[in-house]
Amino acid sequence: MKIRKLIIGSFMMFLIGSMIFTGCAKKIVEEEPIVEEPSNGITVNIVEFEIIGFDTLSGDIQNEVDQLKLERGYNYWESDDGYILFIASGLKATGGFGIEVLSVEDNEGKTVVSVSETSPDPDAMVTQAIEYPYALIRFEGTTDDFSIMNQDGEAFDRKEVDLSAQETVVGIYVGQIDNNSIEVTVGEDFMVFRNYIMGELISGIESGDAVKVTYQLTEEEQYQLIRIEVLE
């Protein structure tokens, strides 16, 4: 009888021990996290960039920026220390608009640029003046395969200046016709040139000055003033 009780007791202890071991083993397996390797294999590198001013650009690039900022889009130029990137929101009839570069990424050889565009609240007090919001940055270590989008997923198209379409004349500056137009005598003819930023372009020029005018004929058959310089 004692032997039988001993055998039964040993068997019960074996069962209890097996249940405890199984439960612990199961608990350990459940608590171990499953790590999955990324399946797409895409490498994204954050690229540092520097915000630069208009006055840091060469004269040729400044002239292009003056024309490009009239429309929404982007353009870039290669320099000794990487790329200069220009992104514009285009002409705005009032103040209160803005544009800012948030990040630049190298995404498997594609340069991905994220931009934030802002606009004034409907009830906000804004200046009643034409503005051209744009951003200028410099960076290096990427390709020229650009993808530029704002916070709403709207893409920017590349815009380039057709330098071959520009023409130059020499004449005498007469004066302003209105806020956006000036008159210049070229020989015996009068030529009218237009630009939305005329005040900036003719600053310091006086009636009677001999000038060199660079312009381009628009689709509307108007002379778009690009640059005007006083001749010595």
C-alpha cells in the first residue's frame, strides 16, 4: 500500500512539474517580439541645406530669378559647392503668402524636396501689393533628378528662361507711363516696356539717361523688361 501511494504521489508531482514547465516555456515564447526586416530596401538620406539670399547669386542667376519668380515652379543651377535650388509660388495680388523648404532627402538617387506654402486667413489684414514668394537654398551630395511637392502633395514643374529669346536695345529713358510700364526712345521710335516689379528695375534711373535695355517679346506681343542699365 505504501509503495502504491508513493508511485501515485511521484506520478502526480511529475504531471504538475510538466504543466509548470510547459506554461513557462509558452509564456517565454509569447513575450519574444517578432522582428521583420523591411521588404522594400529603400535607402533615404537626409540632406543638409542652407537658405541663401538673392544678393548672394551671380548677376546672370539674379536675372533669371527675376523672370522665373513670376510663375509657380522651380529651377536649379550647379555650382562649385553643389546645387542652387529656386522654388516659387508665383505672382500673388496681396501680401501674406509664403513658401518654405522643410526638408531635402536623397531617396535612392532622387532628390525629394518638401515645401510648405502658406496663405493669409480670409479675415487677415494684408498689404495690397503684388508679391512673389520664393525660396532659395544651396546643398550638395544629390542628383539633379528632383521631385518637389508642397504639404498638399502638389508638385512643382521646372521652369527655365529662354535666354536665346532675349534682345537688347540702347536708347534714352523717358519715364514711367504707369506703375508697370516705362517708355524709352530708340532712335526715332518709342518703345514701351512692362514688368510687374518696375519700381525695383528702374530704381536710380532718371529721365534723359542713356540706357541699355534687355527685354523679351511675350505671347501677348508686349515687351517684357528684363533688365535696364544706365550707360556711362
